[in-house]
Amino acid sequence: MAKSEPPASSDTSSVHIKAVIFDIDNTLIDFFKMKELAVEEAIYAMIATGLKKSHDEIWNAIDKIYQKHGVEYQNIFNEVLEQFEGKVDNKKLGAAISAYRRVKTGHIMPYANVIPTLIALTKRGYKLGVISDAPSLQMWIRLCDMGLEHFFDFVIASEEEGELKPSPLPFRKAIEILKLKPDEIMMIGDNTNRDVAGAKNIGMVSALAKYGQLGKRIVGVQPYPANDKIKPDYEIGDIKELLEILK
């Protein structure tokens, strides 16, 4: 655990945290690893059922579509097939979706120490929530897939609040739900520009999940740009370090 040097106006050592909010992808789960494996399997499934394109051609097409629509885009394989064949062949589409879902289900799992950390925080009486840019239904599905849904009092989808992080809107919604002061809430996420900046701008205590930061480019996702001007109150290399911070 590394404690960043806080701004002069911030004194996190004197703050009594009563609630902890998490980003979900790459904070609670290794989303990018799951996404990459699932997309790979879907590509091979389309090739096996007759799509006459190379792996790299399909990968690059998927990458461009995700760049345009976001990595939660639901019609990704329909669009790939329309692009290459001018129509959607249901055999190829079914194979792609089946392969993707099979791998996704098998690889949606929490990082090591997530469950014991959430158990400990719950026993200590902390209120727990999620703020993510993913749609709320997708967040609840992921939490349910991992058996984590019972730990969380609420999930907030930034886009459904009107603006993505670091907009103050989703963070204000959390404050409204929790009925707490901003400095009584800690936000943990892997993105400095979204999670940390959004929390700090509204007065929450921030923790950067270093273990979940993207180290390489994968399909549909660019590495997060470094921003040395945004300093989290804490940096953690493992989620269990929260228990030491909040003891």
C-alpha cells in the first residue's frame, strides 16, 4: 500500500470513512482479460463455421467497432458479419455468441482477495456501492455472476445519470443515496482520470487500484493516459490493503 501525498487542504488521516464505493471493471474483476479471451474464442468460432477471413482481419474489424460504440456494444458480431458478408448468417452469429458467452461466464471472477475484503468491510459496518460507466443491468449481471450482489447496497451507472465519470453527477447520486458527507466516502477505481479525479473533485477520499490498471492495449480499449497532475489519496497494489487503510 502506498499513500500518496495529499493536497494541503486534505487530511485523510482525520477522516472517518463510513462508505466505500468501487468501480467494477478492473477493480473488482479483471474485465479486460475476460474480454480479450472471449473475443478470441468468438473469432475462431466464426472462422470454424465458414467466415472466410483471417483472425487478424476479424480482430481489427471488432477493434474498430468497439472503438466506435464502446466495449459493451451488444451487436458486435452482427456488424462484423454484415461488414464481411453483407448479411448476418445465423449459424456464424450463433457460434460467435455461444463461444463468447461460454468464455465470458468461465472468466468473470473477482480478483484474489475481493471476497474476503468485502466480507470484512461488511462486518465492520461499511456501506458498499458501485459507480461504473457500464450500464446498470450489465453491472448487476457481473456482480451476480460472481456471487457479489449481496455485498452492495446500490450500483450507479454514470451514463444513466446523464454523464460519464469524472462528471460529478454519479458521485452526487452516491452521496444522495448514502446521506453522508463527501469526505466520509472512499472511492476505489483503476482510472486516474475518471475514478480518482471524479472522487477528488467532489471531496471524496480516493484510492487508485494499481493492480487493475491496463498495461497493454487490447481489443477496443486504449491504455489509460498517465496524468501526474491527479494524485490519489492512496494507491493500492491489492484490494486487501483497504482493510489496513480503513482500520
